[in-house]
Amino acid sequence: MADTTQITMYTSEPCPYCRQAKALLEARGVAYEEVNLAMDEQGRTDLVAKTGRMTFPQILVGETSIGGFQELLAADRGGTLSELLAA
């Protein structure tokens, strides 16, 4: 899987879904940038404005919002993640 597209994962603590999302990407050999918003209220507000969601994790491939862990898992299983990374 090519890693030409920047993945940004917004996380919080404690967050079991964040850990699962990181583990999935790491298992696939996909690099990502983690932005921990545990203590950043403005960052949370900015994230909601960007994605329309208030849950964690929030995963973006480039400017495309995938969603959270369940959506990442579905994208991985359905091949959409590979397509986004290859674009």
C-alpha cells in the first residue's frame, strides 16, 4: 500500500478506539500523524468544524474525512482505504 497521502488521526485520552485505529494502520504499514486533543478545546472545536463529528478518533486521508475506527475498519475491509491512499 502506497503511503503518498498524508493521514491525520485526531485522538483523545483515554480512547480504546484510538488505540485500535493506530494498531490497524501500523499493521498495514501506513504512516500517520497523530494530533492528541485531550486538553485542546480549540482543537476540538476546529475538528468539529472540519469533520462535523465530535467523537474520537477522527481520521482524515488528505482532506477526506473517513470518520472513526469503525469507518476506518470498513474502509480497510472494503478496499476504500487502499484506493484513498493510492490516489
